[in-house]
Amino acid sequence: MRLLLVEDTADVADAIVASFGHRGDAVDHVGSVDEAGGALAVQDYDVIILDIGLPDGLGTEVLASLRNRGKSTPVLMLTARSDIEDRVAALDKGADDYLIKPFDLRELHARVRAMLRRQDVDRSGVIEFGDITFDPAGLTVEVKGRPVSLARREINVLEILLANRERVVPKDKLLDRLYSFNDEEVSPNAVELYVGRLRKKLCNSQITIKTLRGLGYQMVDED
């Protein structure tokens, strides 16, 4: 996934970025309403984690702007406010879920997966395609029932291709989902590298990853 985290408390933000980064997700972190608007103007996200109380305003302003533009991106609000009225207001403005600080990171991940499940079953449930079985929650991959060990970026590539199986995925879309704004500048050749490694590790599968020059990559079942 590519996520936008809007959170001004440094230790909370660092913990969230590290936890999703460990899974292999790309996280863009900003700390204000203004910075959030800038990020959303140039980038689409799979999920937005949005603090309500920000230095230059309320996270609900970001949420309202997003929904007014017709964007249905799942949004989870973070709040230190326990008052029910604040939570109801956030949900009424279009939030999909909320968490009250302090919270357990495991619950945050579970809630994000639940939001994605409502958007797209394949993003949170076990995905089976041909002889490949992929569990996004457990980050496990099996080919013909046997476990296959994949590195973090290889899992990311696999997840994107499986979510778009039989469809062509442009190289720039893969690049966009693999890296955040905070990563060092990355060459498109990095995508070719990870796709190549993934092909080798799935060599015993009936599933193949085709390269369509000038178009992108396509995962197909050759059986």
C-alpha cells in the first residue's frame, strides 16, 4: 500500500511509519493541514491516517476537502479526544474509522486492513491465483502449497500484480506504490530488478509475469 500519515506528534508518527514500513508499505508523512493538502494534490493513496488536532487546523478540514472532491480514499482518524461528539463529527464528515490515542499498533493495522476489506476483498483476505496463495496479513506466500520466501519489496510487487491479475500494470504505477516521498530518488530500473527477482522465486509456479514493452507487466495463469 501507499499511505498518507498526517500526524504532528513525532514519536507517534515515527512508530506508525516504522510499523508500516516494516511490512513493506510506502508511507508519506506530513504534520499539518497545509502539507496534507499539498501531498493530496499530487498523489493518490490507498489509505489516509489523519490526526484530528494539527498545528494549523483540524484534520477534519482535510477530510472534508477530500470528500468534496469526490475522493473515496479510506480515512482513519486519530484523536486524543474521548468526547463522543468529536468522533461522531469525524464519521459524519466522511471518516471510515477512528482510533483514540494511545493505541496499539496492532489494532491500527487491523483497522486499516478492515477498511481495505470493505473497499476490496482481495486486499485483506487470502488471495489465490492459479497455484499461488498469498496472505497479505501474514505476509506469507505459497506455491503449490509450499512456502516461498520473498523479500519485502518482492512481496509488494506480488501484492500489486495479484490485485491486478490478468490486467496490465504500468511500470510507473509499480514504482509509485513501492516508494514514498521520503525515499531516496529511485530509478525505474529498480522495478525491473524486483520483478526479475520475483520471477525467479516463482519459477515453479504456473503463474507467469509477462513484460509488455512500453505498457508494463501482466500476471497470467498459464495453466
